[in-house]
Amino acid sequence: MTTIPSNIDPLGHALNDYFINAVSENIIVDSDIADDDVIPSGYLFRSYNQMPKLEKEALKLCKGKVLDVGAAAGSHSLYLQNKGFDVTALEISNLCCDVILKRGVQKVIADNFFNYNAGTYDTLLFLMNGIGIAGTLPGLGLLLNKASQLLNLGGMIIFDSSDIDYMYYDDDGSKLINLNSTYYGELMYRMQYKSIEGEFFPWLFVDFDTLVPIAKKHGFEPQLIKKGKHFDYLAILKKT
């Protein structure tokens, strides 16, 4: 799939509605390991001052020509553009791309990251666990191979993720992970907004220790930048 059809694009419809009406409504996020979560659509339009500390730190680390992967409403792209960066917002949702353009981002491309090949960059930005599009640990290797093709010499990936090991503990402290199953950070997600329901898609949360050997195997030097307050972290992968 190159882009998401509008009839199964809850995120795109939610962001378009917010842009038009300025009323924040919940996007329901269903996963295979936890109760439903919600994302208020207005949160994706946050200003720099409203962003979490790890996101602010990530934006400060950007250099050169930037590709903002999974740009959503384009808040990170807009901030970088206003700071003088040559930034391109890449988003698989056509509806999201329309919103990003209307917000004033000059370079917006509707495409799947794994299909994209229109240029090379100094920084690939994957925020809000954007690296999760890898879906699985084998998929992470494919993502890093693709990223290497899109990066200039000395380029880097900036991303945040989380170690979700904590989600597998019972109230009595016993661990519920099936050691014979797939990696515990490989989840399935689905989004819903009003009556619009998306399809299930794989999503990866990868702990840093698991990431390190995979990154090195695919020609990247990992660097842990900062840990967050809730098992999250910010990291850089430098192309070697």
C-alpha cells in the first residue's frame, strides 16, 4: 500500500476535522495487549512549547536536510521549517498531507517510507515512536536498510521509543511474557475515529539493549541520548 484509502483513515479524518473546526476529539487506539487508549486530535497540533522534553531534545539535534517520517499533522516539520531547515514531511495518509500543506509546510510527500526514494537526507526523524513502522524486529532491519539508502554520508536517524516490558507484569509481580513467543515489543494496533475504523497494523516498541546489535549489524552506531520518565528514551543511530 502506497497511501491509506480515505475510508479507512481515522487519523486523517480526525486531523482534518480538527484543522477545520478546532475541536479536539478522541482517536481511539486499540491494541492486542492493553485496554483502549485515546489520542486527542488536538494533541497532534501542539506547539514546540507543548511538546514533551524528549521531542524538544530531538528537534535540537537535527542537522542539514531533514525527512520527517510519519509527520501526522506536521508539527515537527513546521517547527524545523520555521527554524530555517530544509525539511520534508513524509506521510502515508493523503488527508494528513492536505492538513500539513494547509498548515504551511512547503515540502510534503504522500508515500510509504519503504517505497520512498526521492532524495537523500542528513537526518531522518522518527518521533512519537515513528520507528514503530518497522512492525517487528526483522522489519527493523528492513527499515534500517532503507534508511541507509536515504541518508547522506555521516547522516543519522533520530528517534524515540519505549521498553514496554513493564506492561507484562501482573499485580503480584509475576511476569506474563511467553518466552517462546515473538519479541514482546511487537504489537498490533488499530485506530478508530467516530464511525471510521482503520485496519490492524503491526507496530514495534524496541528496548535500547535489543536495538544495539541490530543497528550495528546494519551499519549504524547507536547512541542513547536521554531516558524519559516512563520507560521511554531518545536515541541516535549514526550511519557508519
